[in-house]
Amino acid sequence: MALFDKEIDITRNIKIIEWLKSELLTDIAALFKILVNGAKEEVHEAVTESLSNIILICYLLGKRLGISYNSIEMKIENKIKLGLVEEHDVEKYYGDLSELTRHLNCSRIRK
């Protein structure tokens, strides 16, 4: 690859990273706005849309920053395990981490 092509690729990557960062902030702001202003019928779909966008953008941003999808998922799994060991409040009161572990395990089995 020529030097000129590498410079274009680096520039393009920086531009995509900046775009992803702005999209992430936009979706977080939209989520907060929905939670403050949303009507009950609209909230579920809008929150689901915003959260799925945020998760997707985080994966793509990680990829552009040189972090594999696998690495991100391993970090998530480790954080869940740590939360289970430390009996995080979200686990202690609601069992969310155990439920998420079961969900992730079932999702992988179906693949």
C-alpha cells in the first residue's frame, strides 16, 4: 500500500471514530430525553431503539479503536462474574446479572 493510501485510510478511520463518538453522544442524549419526556406507550420502543443503537455503536467504536468484538464480550463477561462474586446491588435485589448470564449463554447455544 502506498504512503498516500495509508494516509487516506488513517484519515478515514479518524473521521469514522469521530462520527461514532458523536452518534454515541446523540443516542445517549436521546435516551435521557425519552426517559424524561416519553409517554408510556412510546417509551418501551424508543428506549429499546436507543439502547440497541448505543450497544451497536460501542462495538463499532471499539473495532475502529483496534479492540476485537471478542475482547469486548470477554470484558463484559468478566464484569458480570465480578458483579456476581461481589453481590452487586443489581444482582442482590433483582438478580439481573444472573438473568443476563443465562440470556447470554442461551444466545450462544442457539448459534
